[in-house]
Amino acid sequence: MDIGIKIIMMVLMYPTVFILYFVLKNETVATKNLYYGVSLTGEQRKSLKLQDIDAAYNRRMRNVFLLMLLTPLPAFLIPWFSIYITFLLVWMFAGIIGFFVPFARANSKLKLLKQEKGWKAKQEGQFAAEIKSAGKIRKVKFLHFAPPCALSLVLLIGACIKFYGERLWALSLCIGSLAFVTPLFYAVAVWMDKMPTQVISTDSEVNINYARAKKKLWKDLWLACAWVNTFYTAGMLFAVSWDGSIGRLFLPATAAYGIVTIALCFRVLKKKSKLDHSYKDHMDAPVSENDNNWIWGMFYYNPRDKHTMVEKRWGVGTTVNMARPAGKATIVLTIVTLLLSLYACVWVMLLEFTPIQLSVENGYLQAGQIKEDYSIPVRSIQNLELVEELPHLSKVNGTGMDNLLKGTFRVPEEGRCEVFLNPQNTLFIRFEYAGGTYYMSGYDDTETMQVWEACVKD
């Protein structure tokens, strides 16, 4: 596996470590009367010995952070693509869980201390603040998102026109899916812009100004993401138009896309932190003390709450009410995603470590790996030849590994070709069948030569 690809993939996944660490690290600073996701008043915080909880939390977070930074380094020695990908995926999932464990422990400890102190939950609705004006604040306008959406539409139309004659529907679909993400950013921006206004103060003017500033932050983020995605789509279209596949530019371009997007998120997190700090002295609105509805301070489950989305008690943004249909669907979708990820890793391992087989049986050229991939009548094969050097192959769809090329590829001056071979070999069979061009080989040169001789005899 090429070291450059390893570095690019690591660059794409490493920022997750820094984002989780710095976002959760800030939970040692009480905001909105919340401390590790537990509602505490200023007097309650002073009466508790929180220094020990903070010290344990910081120590555990630091240990997880260092472990997550150092663990992937030995992975560069892994030569197998499937093992490397599986390692990175497990590493990322383990890191996500690992960073939330200290937070969950601190949350549980504080809940227990509140229970020991006998602090009862206060009744909701003990104060009134005028938020009608704040609720009408809208920062997202279609005119802001119209240029990137229009440009993405032009790119989609261009992809359909470009690849229509060449029948590269897979590439057209790929560009189209990228272009479709741009209006999705607009939809997310509108949805967040219409979210209920967060009440942080008993002063209505403070709520209005805070809502206006926060909504502008999110609008700027989604608008920037829309433009970045549009440029990414244009780059992919250029790459496909250049050599007929996304191949060589896909990973570098995706790495750049990921880095820029993550940088934008960091920028918003930093500005949001500054915004909360500037309003810290004005956050006097009591927080609803429904601590029991927050599992570990992270997951909200409240059947009595009709809201599907609620403000998070940690970090920034919103989370789903697990008791609502959308929340239950989120749980199912998360489980399905994890299972599919596991299945994908196993499947890639099977592809990499299962030898390909090429043979001639009963007058048919049969090629298979895990299952039968091709069965071609030998007598229908035309322009059969044995080649010792492969042309430049650009993957359209299929599998491209150090020891396996399988699927549809594009060859300069030949167009689309069906490929089934081990690129580490030195002998390959090229032929034409039913108007298409094929490049094949056996597991090794000996098997390839045996198949070649059998095809020549027939």
C-alpha cells in the first residue's frame, strides 16, 4: 500500500481526535449553569468539591488524547490495504467512545453528589422572558446560497452532457451526488435557522442579541461549506474529464476538502466559545433540571417532551430526543451504520486475501473470486493476445488494490475495459468479446500461461 495514500487517509481522520478533545475539554468551564451536562447553580458549584472531579476528568482526557495520537503510528507498517482501513475505522470508533467515557463518569459523579445533597429539581417556568422577537430572527436567505447552488446545478448538467455519449453513468452519478450536497447545506442552514431560540437570560434584549449572533455563526459556516463543496465538485469533474476517472486526484482532493471543512468547524467553535464567554455574565436564566432525562449528559430521552430536537448540554449544536420517532430512527440508523461498516471491512479483507482464479472449463473462460465474475465462451473471443505490460488503467468502478484490479477501468485510446487481474504479475491476457475489451490474468503467471494456451487451442 502506497505510503502517500496512508498519509492522506490519516490526515482525513486525525482531526477527529483534536475536535473531540478540545470540545470536551471545555466542559470543565461552567456555561448556562451546566457542568458536565448537569444543571448546577452558582451556589451549588461553590459548595461542591469539584476540583477532584476536574482533575480526574482532565487526567483521563489527556491519557485518551495521547493514546489516540500515538496508536496510529505503528499502522504505517501495515502493508495490507484492508487491514489498514479496518485498523483506522476501529481506532476512530474507539477514540469517540474513549473521549466520552471521562465525560460520562464526571456526569454520573455529579448526579450522585446532587442526590447526596438532597437537591431537588426545581419546577420549570419560574421566570418569564419575552422571546417572540428573538424567534423571528432569520439570518439565512436563499440569495446567499443561490450562487453555489446554481453553480453546482451547472456542474451536474455539465457532467450529464459530458459523459452521456461515453456511457459513463457511474461517473456522472458520482459528480451528481457531490453536486447535490450543496443544496443540502442550504437545507440544513434553513433548518437550524428556524430552531427554537435559546433562552440564556431573563433580559429579552440579551436573548435577541445572542440569538442573532449565534445564527449568523451557523449561517456563515453552512455557506462556506456550500462553496467548498461546489469547488470540490468542480475539481472532481475536472479530474474525470482529464483522465476518465476520479482515481489519482480523489484522495488528495478529498483530503483537502476534509481539512478545509474541519478548519471551518474549528473556526466556528472558537467563535462560539468567544460568544458564550462574552455573554457569560448575562446567562442568568435557570436551566431546566431534568438531569434524569439526559443519559450521561449526552443522550436526551424524554417521552413527555414533544420536541424532536433540543439544545445539547455539551459542545455546540442540537441533539435528537431519543423518545421521539426520529430519535428511535437515529438509534436504528446508527446500529445499521456500524454493522455495515463492519461488513465492509470484512468484505474488503475477503477481496484482498482471496486469490483470483482464471480457468477454461467446458469451452468457457471462467474468472472468479469469492463468486463467479465472468463466464465467456472461448469461441466468441476475438483478437486474443498475451501482453507483458499493462496500459495505464484508470478505475471507473470496482476494486483497485496492490494485488487486485477488478471491475470497469478506462484505458487511453481504448475507452472502457473490463479488468480482472493481479497487477503484480508480468503476463496478462487481452481480448475482445461482445464489443468490449478485457484484460485478465490468473493468480500468477503460471496460471495465466495455462489459460492462454487453453484459449489458443480452442
